[in-house]
Amino acid sequence: MKHLAEYREDLHSCSKCGLCQSVCPIYKITGNDCSVSRGHFIMLLGLLKGELKMTKRINRYLDLCLKCGACSKFCPSGIDIVDIIASAKAEYFKIHPIEKFISFIQKYLIFGFGMNIIKLFSRNIKSKEFEKKVIYFGGCSGKMKGNKAVIKLLNACNIEVITPNFKCCGIPFYVRGDRNTFEEYAQSYLDIIDKLNVKDVVTACASCEKTIKSFSDEINVKNIFQYLKENNIKLKLKKKKRVTFHKPCNIDNYEDIKWVLENTENLEYIQMQDFDKCCGWNGITKPGEYKIMSKIFQNKNKNILKTKAKTVLTSCLGCETALNIYSLGKYKAKDFTEFLAENV
Ligand code: SF4
Ligand code: SF4
């Protein structure tokens, strides 16, 4: 995790063209330049030059960003905003005890004690043995749902699944700016992989995948859909199901998921409008910004309802939780891996 000062050149490379405004879901609602990359970068340069101080107001603008990355994909200068915002949050984290307190609760109560209790009740099975072996990184989703779905699907590809007890990938700490906890979690992941001496890792969650890929170039991280596509595993559902799919922002390889959606028998896939636009999960954690965030939730909800599908598939625990909250029982959001394992 780089320090804010190390991004000085990136901040300077912003040409102020304003193209990021046309894709930023938050700017579209607020119309305020401080809530989009261009404005963020001007503020952060002000901080680095000592012209501004890291105040609660600046932190609010950093927090408003959904970390969806839509602006980075569109930016002609190719600036990655998510990493820059995380490094700026780390500056705020250093000087604000309340941030440290929240992080402490997350680390020890939610992701520590809480997840270990939940894990006792999740559905876990033993993998069959095959020559080819992969390590399953389940993250929090794996602790809550167990390893049954992933093992069932990968064993169908003649792949043995090793399931060590990993911690969370650390993304909640990364976006809060808790550098120490994030680096501790990254090290714990690397130590476990090192001991197992297997360099292939599989995950079913887009956010975990993106995060653990950043820990090492020597570990080969793939998502489960890539394995299904590579092995040409065409599944068949027991009964016909109409579904739609919400693409999490952190997915880089949507093509693999699309292949599974299009090649699973009895799966009627209806693509929703703006299926690849952020669901606003990050906004759910900011009740003070409800007025802004609710507009993002409403758009997603409207597009889902138009498909008339009762099941919305996705592959990120955050998106799945957000969509189930918006649905008010009108549809069910489901992890795609879990859905496949339950229905074939
Ligand atoms: S699109 Fe990129 S270069 Fe243009 S204003 Fe936004 S951040 Fe700057
Ligand atoms: S990451 Fe998303 S919410 Fe944040 S500034 Fe870029 S487009 Fe806007």
C-alpha cells in the first residue's frame, strides 16, 4: 500500500478534462466536483503542498466515492483512483481515533470473533483427491457459506480443493486506510500459501480476487468461472430458472462469467440495463449519506425489476448483501457459484 506522497506524479497527470464526471454515479447526483476524481485530485494535491489540511470535510468527499473505478476505466491519463483514495484515507486514519476504534471493532469482533462463530455453522465438505490441486480463498463469504459449492464445482473439473483457514482479504481495512491491519492480513495470506507449496488459488468473490491478486505476482489467482470455462464444463440446471446478473465493479474477467451464463442449460439469462453499473454497496455503510446513496439503489432496483427475474446472480458478498436489502422480498440476490451448486 503506497503512501499518498508517492502518488504525486499521478495527481499531476490529471489533465482536468472532466471526462470522469460523465461516468461517476456520485457526481451525477451531487453535481459537485469535490465528489469526483478531478476534484479529489485537486484537493489531494492541496494537501501534499500543505495548502489544505485533512479535515472531516475532505474525508467526507473521500468517503462519498464508491470505489467503483468507473472513472479510472474512462480516464485518458489512466489514473487509478481507488488506490489513491485508500492512501488518502490512510492519512486521515493516522490522526482520527474514531477511525481506529471502528477498525478495531471490525478486526476483532466482526472479522475475528464473529466470523469464527459463523464458520461453525457453514456448509463444509471434504474435497475428492485429484492430481491437480488448487487452494480455495473463501474470504468472509466462504466463512459464511462454507466450501461445499466450490468443492462440488471444482471436483467436477477433476480438481482437488485445499481449504485452509484464511483471514479476510483485508479490503474493508484497505478502504478505511488501516494500513497495518491490511498488511498483516496480506502477510498472513502469503505465509499460508508458502507453507502449502501450491501456487494456484481460486476464489468465488470478485472483491477477494482483486485484493489477493495485488499481494503477489507469483501466485496464480483465478475465479471459479475461469476453471469452468477452461475445462469446458457445461452445467445443466435440474429445472428451468430465469435469472439476471449484476456485475460487481471489481470483476476484471466478466467474459468467464458470461460464458457460464450462456452455456448453462435451463438457465434463462435476461441482461438488465446497466448490469455493470455499481450497486452502491459501499454507500450502505454510510447512513449519513442516505439521500445521495438511495438514488443509486433505486436505479439498480428499477433495472432488476424490469427483467421480471426473481433471482439476481452476482459474485461479490457486498453486492449480494446490498441487493438483498433493496429487494424488500421482491427478488433474491444469490452468489452465482452457490446458485449453480444448488441447482445442478
Ligand atoms: S478523466 Fe482523468 S484526467 Fe480527466 S479530469 Fe478525470 S481524473 Fe483527470
Ligand atoms: S470510483 Fe466511482 S464513485 Fe469514485 S470517483 Fe470514480 S466513478 Fe466516482
